[in-house]
Amino acid sequence: MENAIIIAVLVIILGLAGFYIYRAKKSGKKCIGCPAGGSCSSQKNGGCGCGFGEQ
């Protein structure tokens, strides 16, 4: 019974995370998780203008 509860909680968490990513991408955010995600310019290296994701 405990395993079923743990699995259900994990499924809910993963589902909510997936829904958040879906909504963010649909609204046009380039850098999800970046504090300035809505205003990041797309860069050639795929990084974010705020410094996250840069190599």
C-alpha cells in the first residue's frame, strides 16, 4: 500500500512538472527556469542570456 502511495505522488509531481514545461514553452519562454525566462534572447549556442545554460 505504501508503494502505491509513493508511486502516485511521484506521478503527480512528474505530471505537474511536465505541465509547467508545456505551458512555459507554449507561452514562448526560451529559457525555462531562468529568472528572466520571458525576456531571454535566443543565442546561437542554445544558452540563455542570463548566464544559465552556457558552456
